[in-house]
Amino acid sequence: MIENHACAITLFKVAFIKEDELKKGLVESIEEGKRNRIEKQYGITRTTETAAKNQRGKAVDFVTELNGYIEGISSDTVELVRRVIEEQVK
């Protein structure tokens, strides 16, 4: 399990988005959410209810898309993603 959010986001970019397995906008929305969380957690600004609802919606979209992807993933795609990750780690 990946405990570092930046690492997980990079993994999605390298393994899934680069190979057009998932929509690019999904990762961008999660990156935005991560930036917003850090800013709100460690900064001095507050978020509006509208912004929070918007980010929650993006998170739900991400999870929904990912669940659909996982349900339909083939063993060939799993191998492709593994190869992509292994190439990046070298």
C-alpha cells in the first residue's frame, strides 16, 4: 500500500494516464485536492462550502471512474501497467 500521496499520484500518472487507461483530468483533480488539503491544513486560509462540495464531487468522480476501471481491467492491462512501472523504477 502506498502511504505517500505524492507517490500514489505519480504512479497514476506514469502507469495509467501515460498509457491512456484513465482520463488525465482525474489525476489533475486529485492533485488539486491534495494542494487544497495541504493549504487548508497547514495554511491560514479557509475553504468555502462551495469549494468543499466541488472537491468532494471530484473525489467521488475519481473513485467511481477508478472502480469502473478496476472491474473491467484485463490481465493484459495489468501486465502493461507493471511493465510501465518497472521501466520507470529502473
